[in-house]
Amino acid sequence: MLSKSVKVLNKVGIHARPASLFVSEASKYACGINIKKGGSAASAKSVTRILRLRIQMGDTVTIECDGPDEDKAMSALVGLIESKFGEE
């Protein structure tokens, strides 16, 4: 299992559009993927569960990947967050 913490830098945090992009990317991989904020965790393959975490700009989230393609999944998801989901 891989685990990595990353800071959310886009201005509005992970709202509907970034959550949808995150789920779309996570769904490409066979491994199990969770995203955590504080003491709460959500499946990275569920938009509604991610939105319930209420992730805002400046929050640090932890991504956990466990499975056969965990390296690729982790790299892609961390890259998506670090790119600010394509937002300015």
C-alpha cells in the first residue's frame, strides 16, 4: 500500500468539478483508492463521498492506493491535485 499527503492549492478546494475529475482519474485504476482529510476517509471513486470531506484550499489530504497499479494511480492523482485541477 502507498500513502502520500498533498496540499490542496486550487482556490475553491475540491468542489464538484475537481471531485469529478478526481473520480474520473481514480476510476481508471484497478487498485483501491481512498482520500483522507483529518479523521475522515472517502473512496476516491465516489464524487459524493469526496464532497462530504469538504476539502478546501490549504487543506492537506492523504491519498492511499492499494493494489496492482498503485504506483501509477498515486502518481496521476497527486499530479492532478498539484496541477490545481487545471484551475488558475
